[in-house]
Amino acid sequence: MDNAQITLYPSNWLYNAGVIGFLKVLEEVKKLEEYKNKIAISFDEEFIEIKLEGLHIQNKNDLENIIFKKWNEITSQKLGISYEGKTGGTQNFYYSNQTEKSIRNRIKLLLQIENIQIENKRRKFWLSCSFCGSISSTTKSKLRMLNQSFGNILLGSERTFPNTYWMLKSKEFVCPKCEFILMCHHIPFVFLKENKTDKIEIFINAPNFRLIWDLNKFTENIIKYKEYEVRKLLGLSLLEWAIKRRALLGAWTMMNIEVIIKKENTIDYFDLPYHITKILLNYEIADLINQIGEEKIFDLILAGKFSELEKANYYVLRTILKLKNNEEISDNDPITKYFDNYNNLYNLQKVSKILPQLYGKIIKSLEKKEV
């Protein structure tokens, strides 16, 4: 097959993280001269499409090798481990009991693209994948269920830790196309700078791959420069998305944006209230917040204390009069509760025009009913 196409639809957070991780691997592959024009990735509103062009059998083998190499490099750097040259079990690593051979085989299965038919017809049966929903034929010996081989901090062994699973047994079937994708789910998680020693990582999940890709990219860039708590990181990422994309999202999408927090052997979840998410994703409101550029004002909005914006504007106007009269602003002046840059007359004059607009648009957004 010279040309192939992989179409992926959003599912649960584990699968979505795997897809984003796989895209990051392909990003690295595309940096190579021989592959930059052979791999095309396009985001649709409901799915993502990956086109592989001009790949003959030999090219496919080469692509399998380079995908494994890039996956291994990223994984080694991120987790501090390496699968290269492993011939035995890897139970001490993130993906338990996997070898280079088994990982390469999972890549091969993904690149086959078509519905994979198991040749051995003995005891063959059909199952629906718990992640992508596709129907695959398999046999008992080839059956892949969700277990510790797809992440040992998420799941335990059925034999040694059966209580990990509902009714003591894994019920989630993983089709051949999803096996390697799930093995990429660790890649898009980013460390929180302040907690790197504790290995606290986060991933922003949403019902749309373009949104997931953008929000995690923005988060990765934000924490390069300053440490933030999870709530503010999510808020800043939403704000940046609204400013750069200038697009409107449906209510269902906004209600399903969440942060997956991975710490040691636990997984936790965090999301912002819908009305806060709705406000931050309104690009007109986001632009006004960005123009003000004050972290304390942003904190008020994140906390839902919108009426405080009126108070803030009152103190801005009062401080403008003081500065015009050459009065000194004391460190305990009420303006310091809302602004750090409170001695800059020009800045306060600009803000005094923006704050009423911001408050008005927030109230209007809250009053607007969904269609």
C-alpha cells in the first residue's frame, strides 16, 4: 500500500493522551528530511487524520524503526528509562513486561491500518475495542485486555492485584490499532515545576483533539517561565486559546475540559466551573483580561468574584486622582489588593477604561442562555 490513512476519534482521557503522545512522536519523525513530506496531520472538528504517503513495504519497515527510535528517545528522557536492547521483562518500568520486540510489534499493528484479521481461525471471536470502538477478530492467545502492560501506575497485575479490576478481571478490550497509541499516553503529561521532585504531572483533556493539543502546548510553554497552581494553569491556557483561536466552543465541549493530575501511584481530576470556563473562552473577555495584564484581577475572575471588579475600578479612579495630585500611594492602600503596577498613572488610566467593559461583558456572558 503506497498511501495510508489513520483516522482517530476522541475517547476517554487515557486514549486521548495516547493520541497526543503519538502525534508528538510523529512530530519528531517529521523533522527528518526523508519523512517531512510523507506524513500529514490534519485536525477536524470531530477527529484527527494522519496520512502516510509513498510508503512501500520497505518504507513501512523503516517508518516502524524510526517511530520506535523516537518513542524510545522521548520515553527515556521523560521517564529516565530505556527499552533499547531489552530482551527480558521490563516489569520495573512504566509499561510492565514489555520488550523492544513487543513494542515494535504494536507499532507494526498500528501501521497496518486496515481491519486486522487473525489468520488462526480456531476459537476466533469478534470484540469491540473499549477505546476506539472498532470491531476486531481475535483469538484467546492474541487477546489484549487493558492491564499493567499499558501503564503500571494505572493498573496492577490481574494475577497479583486482582482487586484493581471490576469483578477481579479486566473487561476492557484493546484492539491492535490502539495498543501502541495507549503506550504513548505518558508523553504529553508535563511536570509542574514546583513539584518536579514529587513527580506531579498534568494533562489537559477535552472532547476535541485540536483543543487538547493547543491547551497542553500552552501549558507546557507557561510553566517554562513561572510556577502556577493547577487552577491557574488551566485558566491561563484557556485564556491563551481564546485569544489565539478566536473561536466559539459549544457548551458540551466547555463542560468536559478537565486536568488529569498524576502523582506517584494516584490519578486525580480537576476542572473549572462551567461559567468560569465559558468566560475565559470568550475571546472578547480574554482580550480585555490580557490588556489589563494584572494577575490579581485574573485571580478574582478565576475565583468568580466578579463584583470585585467594580470595587477595583473605584480604587483605580481614586488612585489616578492621588497620582495627579502627586500624592504617595502607601503599601497598605486598597489599590494594592487589586494591582501590583499601581504607581503607573498611564497604566491606571488605560485600565480605568477597560475594567467597566470587562465587567459588562462578563455579566452579559453569564446572563446569555445557551441555544
